[in-house]
Amino acid sequence: MSARTNRYVITVLAQDRVGIIADVSEILFQLGGNLEALSQTVVWGWFTMIICAAFPEEVTAAAVRETLEKKGEFAATVLPLAKTTPSPRFEGEPFVVTAFGEDKPGIVRKLTASFARRGINIEDVWNEVQQGKFIVIFHVTIPDDIDPKDARNDLEEAAREVGVTVTMQHQDIFTATNSLSLHTRLPRRNTKLAAEKRDTVL
Amino acid sequence: MIPTEDILKTLEMVRIENLDVRAVTLGINLAGCADSDAGNMLRNLRTRIHAAAGNLVRTCEEVAGKYGIPIVNKRLAVSPVSFLFEGHGPEICLPTARVLDETAGEVGADLIGGYTALVHKGITKGERFLIESIPEVLSRTERVCASVNVASTKTGINMDAVRMMGEQIKAVAERTAARDGFGAAKLCVFANIAEDNPFMAGAFLGEGEPDTVINIGVSGPGVIKQALRRLLETGEDVDLGRIAEEIKRTSFRVTRVGELIGREVSRKLGVPFGVVDLSLAPTPRIGDSVGEILQTMGITSIGAPGSTAAVALLNDAVKKGGLFASSSVGGLSGAFLSVSEDHALSEAVRAGSLHLEKLEAMTSVCSVGLDMIAVPGNTDPSTLAALIADEMAIGVVNQKTTAVRLIPVPGKKPGDKVIFGGLFGETTVLEVRNVGASSRFIAFGGKIPAPLHSLKN
């Protein structure tokens, strides 16, 4: 088999059941693939996964997609990945934004537009509607040149317009009340140290 | 990423269960302000407090906003003001207190503690002036809080000071009769006073403390009550050991909030971080009460047999959970039985289930003493002094801090309602039994010697 020179980013969507990751990884293994990164989540019984993997030169993106869809009955997307795709870095402070209230269309749209205007990146989001009550939790990074107070004012105005209550709190308060470590990450001056520690662990 | 359940749990603690930071208290040493010229000294005081505390409120609001946790009170605690009075006459007292009051107001502080005298072994001239000025000072200032330490485990009880304090409490209440004796709510009499206590009216900056220091008082009765309620609703087989464990875990969470916020305020102000005080401090709001915790633990009428044991369990578990959560714990650190400030305790007094004697018994296993208790206005000073002496004896013998904050409400009798307002709450006047029957004992004066520290069997 030739060297693994083709790298792809693959998404897989399927109704959740036991054994999806086992099936997908078996298919990719049979194609000569090697997994480099993987993350999964489930929303309302629907499983989705994103994978970065490297394949032999002769395995095309179309072949990977077709095999996944045919053998596994998944909805799949496969895109080529440049060898050194730069991962964008969002420097800043981690905040958690929570909004809740009566459900109606346009709440996420309004709040996320407020983030985008200020250059605030959403790192993770969770949203659920139960018995007409809407709740959304965003993990965001507020850039260092943005005053959190301004971001909060923007959000509160957006929340008023769609009739929900919003809170914006530094992530450390949740770490402090729920885990043994006091801070979610090391102070910035120690990032080099943190990187060295990570390398040691790896 | 923080799990969603953890985020929702923390939000519930803040939004529904009244989790907050009860007090950020900035300690300021005033020794450098001493001057034999009164005018110079008052100017020094103003300059010193402005320089140390000018940014306190703004910084607290910034940090509270960042974490979404309210900081209810921003306070100042100065070194004992009586030290500044040495070498002066009694006329120095009121102007000094007024400068403290005004300057605290100018920097936005809610209260300023440290109008304090430490007289557990003897009384200096300055300390005598301070004690004698308390009625005038507390009736003519808004924010000044006074405290007098009359006893310690190492030195025993200064009964001359105890007798003086019985008289002063009565005088303060009478001078503030129009406000139901409210002035007495700003006066605490202590045994083994804590040098780093962030809570009023007893906060002051002790001798062993730095030039300036940040001490934090957390709250959390509502959070603990809800945690116990949820535990009991699980339908599991719950015993008191499991209840203690749940209190410990919850106290850990509450204390972590204080630690995080205190350290950030301290860093931003460039002031050393002192301690987190683990005390469960109630507010008059329903759902923020130490009494409600006792009710959740099965003491349906507070004051019933079992109340003291329940308080002992609660107090111990709070400390154990809190100690693990903070690298620096101090102050009073216990459950407050502040009657008018705790609606469930206040209701127990109204309903007649909680009496003075039972409160006294409960204070032997928790902080901080007979606190915010309204008694009839005609209670004589020697009986007030005798109540102080009993509470001091509990502190001295048990090597713990105890305090007395009684309000003899002028013109009111047992069963009458009293409203102090705000965080001071409202209550019903408690009966004091055997009034006048200890006047001879108090009249002896002198000292009750320090207790033995050996032969403990």
C-alpha cells in the first residue's frame, strides 16, 4: 500500500444507535485510513461526527464518501484537507453566555449576530426547547480588545428585543463551583509552560 | 468545556437560591494617622481612607459583573480607633467618628467597622473615652459600627467592662428610640474577637494584620437549604451523616465563589488577600435563612429539643467543606443565628418556640452569639450586662468567639413587633426572664479569671 498522502475531513450523520463509531472506523480502516482527530455529539437522537484522517494516495474523497454511505447507511461529507491547514486561534477570555425565555423563532439568530459584530468566537453551543421554554448556552471567547461590559450591553439589548433573559459570566465561576481546579486555564504568561506540559503528557 | 448540567446548577444557585458574596471588607490600618493635633489627625484619616479605599466599590462592581455574582456589601474595617484617642480628651471622639462616617460614604462603603476598644484585661484612657462616646457616636452617625472586646480565653472576663457595656447598650437604644433602638444594632460586645472578621458590626483590623487587607464573607444559607431539600426529595435512605456530607459539598461550592472573587478584587486593588469567612449569614429574604436549614433538617419548630444538635452538625459541616475550598479561612466562620436578619428565626420568636435561653444554648456550638435580638426596653443595664457575661463565659471557656448584639427597644414589651429595615430585618421582642435578679453579681465588678487550660476531664 502506498504512503498516506491524502488527508480528508469527514462528517457523518446518522440516527443514534450503539456501534456507529465502531462501524465508521472499521470502514475507514478497510480503506487504509488512519484517524488523526475525532469529535462527536448527539442532538435529539441524531448522531454526528467529524473526523480528520489520512488515506493512501489512490483513495479519493468520493470513494470514502461512497463507501461510508453504501456500507454504513450514513449521510457523509468528505472534503480534502490541506497538509498544513492553519487552525485559527481566538485569543481572549472564556465566557459563558446563557439565555432563556419563551421560545420563538430568531433568538439564536439575534444573539449570534451580536457576537459576530464584536468578533466574539463561539467555541461551543448547546440549545434546547422544553415545553415551550427556550434555553441556550454559548461558550465564547471575548477578544482582549473588547471590553466585556460592552459585549454584555450588546447582548442585553439583543435579548430584550427577542424577549429572553441573558447572563454573561466568566467561565472561571463555573469551574470554581464545580471542579477542584480553581481556574479553567493557566494565566496567559504561562502558556509556554502549558504547552510544554502538554507536550510532556503526549 | 464545562458540562451543561454544571452551568445550569451554578445559575440556579445564583438566580434562585440567593448565592452571593455577602461582604468584601477592606481592612485599613490607621496607626499612621495618629497626631497630637486633632485637626491634623482628622485630615490624616480622611486622606488615608480615600487613598486605600477609593477604588474599592468600582473594583467590586467590575468583578461582580465579570462573574455574574452579586457582592452585597462593600465595607471598611479599620484598626481600633481607640488607639488614636490616647493623648486626646473625650472631645476627640465624635469628630473622629464623623470623619469615618463621611469618608466611608464618600468612597461608597456601606458600613465602617473599627470604632473598637480591646479591653479584655484593662481599660486605657482612650478606650474609656471611646466606650463612653458610643451612645452619642452611634446615634449621630450612619455607617460607623462599634465593637468592644471584654473577654478572652487567655485573660478571662473583664466584668467592669461588661458592666459598662450593659449601660452603653441601654443608652444607645434610648438615644435612637425613634428608630426602635436601632443604634444598638451597630454595637457588638465580644469575647475572643476575631481580627479578620469581614462581617458587621464586629469587623475591625487586628494588630497582627497587614497595612491593608481584603477579607471576604460568603453567604449561602439558601443554597444549602435547597441542596438538602433536593437530597431529601431523591427518596434515598438519608441519615444525618449523609446530610452532613451534602452540607460539606455545598459549602465547598459556596466558599469557592468567595475565594475566586476575593482573590480577584485583591489582585486588582493591589491589596493582600486575607481570609474567606465561612459563616452562613442569613438575610431577611425568604429562602436565605439558617433557620430554614434547621427546619429542612427536621426541626419543625426552631428552639425545640434537638435544635442545638442540629446547629452543631450544620456548623461543623460548613467548616469542613469550606476549609477544603479555600487556602485561607478565618474570621468567624460558623452559622449565624441573627434573629431579626433571619425570617425563620424571627418567626420562631413570634410563635413562641424560640426563647433567649435556647438561643444561648445554640450559640455554644456555633458563631457568633446572641445576635440581633430585641428585648424589652425596660430591661435594666445590669440584666443586659449579665446576659453579656453569660455569653462571654461560653466563648471564654470554649475557646471561641462569641458576641452579643442586643437591642433593648424603648417602649416595647415582649411580643411587640420591631422593624429595623433592610438587611437588619424585623423581629418580635423576646422576653427576658428574671430581670434584675443578677444585679448584685454584676455590681461586684472586677475580673472573672481565665479558665484552666489543663485538667480538662
